[in-house]
Amino acid sequence: MRHAVFVLALTAGGITLAPPASAQDASAEALPTCASQGVQRVAVMVPPGQTTAQFQETLRTGGLFPAGTQVMILQPEQIMPLRNQAEFHRRLQGTLGRFLETGTVEGTAPMLLEVDDDGSVKAVHPNSGNNEVNMLLVRTWRMARFEPYVFDGCRVKAWIQMPQSFTSNWSLDRREVEVRTTPAPVPTP
């Protein structure tokens, strides 16, 4: 099943829509980066609390990316799979286990991940409201390696939203934590 993707080309005079592009290619790692070809392209998700139309207006007014940058708007279900799933899961379990020993964790932490054109996470911007949880999320997610995002035949940098939900149970008999990474809710236009 293919999902609709909005592609915008930012220009000094305004914005133009381009045809949808594929977010994944079977041999993505073998593809060149768009930057190496001198093409300015990025893939981004609509920030939480904004609609696609509001985000398109933000892109039109400029400031997020240099003029001439082509922007592929990703849908929440287009998060690429992790290449290091087992290693990432072990790291997540270990760091959350240590954190659980200090108290109860409940809630959702929205995060913005900056993913490089090779799929590595370059920056993590969590917003849990708790500095200790934020540091934990940064340390854990920095080691994640996604399949690269592909835009018209070349690999691109991406900015993706990854809400992380936590629930924990602490008692004398047991202690456990459940962590879910769920796609952001689909904004209504």
C-alpha cells in the first residue's frame, strides 16, 4: 500500500507542488545522497499540533529551509524501520530499567529526531517535561539507525516526529515498564 506524500519546492517567490516521491527504495544505501548531487531536498513530518495546511503555510513563508529546497512531507506511517532493532531494544531496556529504579514514569514524550542521509540519528529533541527523561531519551535514540529516506532517487536528511509513551508499575513483587513508540496522530487538513 502506498501512502500519499506531499512534496513542496521552496522558491524565493513562493511554493510549487511536485509529484509524490517514494519514501523507501529497496537499495537505499547504494543510492547517492541528494547533497552530493548538489540538490537541496529534505523529508519532514508535520509537527504535532499543526495541520498539513498550516505546515505548508509555514514552509511557504520561509525560514525553515533555504530557498530552493524541495520538501517531502512524510505521513506518520512512513517512519522507516530501524536497521539496528535488536541493539536498540537492548539499549532501551537497559536505560529504562535503571530509570525505573528511581521512580514511576507515566506519560508521552513527543520527540523530534533529525535523521542523517545515511539513516543515523544526528540529534534528538525530546519534550517530556522532565530533564532526566529527556536525557534518557536523547542517549537512547542517538544510537538508532533507520533505513535512509529516499526522495526522487537520492538519500535525504529527515526530521521525524516520534512520540514515546511510558507506563510503569513498581511494587514489592515486581517492577516493569512498558514503552511504546507510536506514530503521531494524523493531522486533519
